[in-house]
Amino acid sequence: MQATLTESAARRSRTYWLLARLVLERPDVALLAELDSTLPIAKEAAANDEPLADEVGRLSMAVRAALGDAKALEAQQVDYTRLFGGIAKRHNLPAPFESVALESRLMGDSTVAVEAAYREAGFDAPVPEAGPPDHLGAELRFLSLACYQEMEAWQARDRAAAAGWVERERRFLDEHLLAWVPRHCERLALVAETPFYRAVVSLIGRACLVDREDVALLIEQTAS
């Protein structure tokens, strides 16, 4: 049981870290090669225990199609800038910030609440270079860090601390990520111009919803 909970937290931390990287890092040959080597493993795991096989499979195919294709990579880089590079308003695209999604403004009440959640967990802004702390990549990175802390608590057999991290993850999902990210990703999927980023945003939106189901199960287990 302890080992299973530890591995679950580690897996969830790795997933959120990857999702954050896909938002925060401009694609290049090195990133595509890394994804090509790791996604088949993730696809196999998803097919066995998780309902994400379709999303991971589409991303894996998009990565493979772009490898060695300079024009495809250039198209991905342009698409990345449109979707996540901070010039969304110029292209009439939704900006990757919670406050913009929920309040139609930068640095709104959502931004303050997200920053407070980071501080409460003992973290500074997870990705200060991304700008306001309610950036999509920063919120995903925060959950990766929270899951990692949960993993360390399970390893230390500190059930109370682990349960505390699970509850913190639940609150952040309910109060922040799920309040805007699935809908935001649906909108991005409609305007993304490359198979790669259509797959990326589909995976992000679906993974957040699936993780909330996992968190609900974890809360039941830690309460018993």
C-alpha cells in the first residue's frame, strides 16, 4: 500500500512536470527527441492503467511525424508562440492566465489567490520567468511540486503530511486549475494550427480532469 501510494504521487508529479514543460518550453529538436523516447513508455502505462491512452498516442504520433522535418518543427514553433508566447491578444487567442480566463484581465483576484496558494504550500512562484503566477505553466508546475512533496511524505511514512498534500492538491484543482484549464484547452484545440499542439492541449485538459478523479480516490484512502 505504501509503495503504491508513493509511486502514484511520483507518477502524478512526473505527469504535471511534463505538461508544464510542454507549455513553458519552445519546441526544438532536443525536446522532440526526448518526447519520442519517453512517450511510448507513457502510452503503454496509459493503456494499462489510465484513460489517457488516446491523448498520449496522438501526441506521440505528432512528435514522430515532426522529427527530422524542419518545416514541421518551424510550424510548431510558430504555433507555440501564438498559443503560449504572450501575444495571444494580438491574434485574438485566449491568453494562458487564470485571471484572463475568469476575469478578462491580467493580475486579477485569481492571480492573488494563486500566489497565496503557493505561499501557503511553502513555495515561491514556481516559474517566475513566465510572468504572473497564474500562468498555465506555473500552475501545472506547482501541482508537480505538490505531488513530489506528497511522494516524499509517503516515503517517510508520514501519513498525516501526505494527506495534507493530497488535500492541498484537491483545493488547487477545484479552486484554480479546473475552474479554467479544461475550457481554455478546448478553445486552444480549435485554433491550434499543428497536430502537435492540438494533441498537447487535449492532453493537458484531459489529464487535469483525470487527476481530479485520482485525487478523490486518494482522499478516500487517506481518510480510512
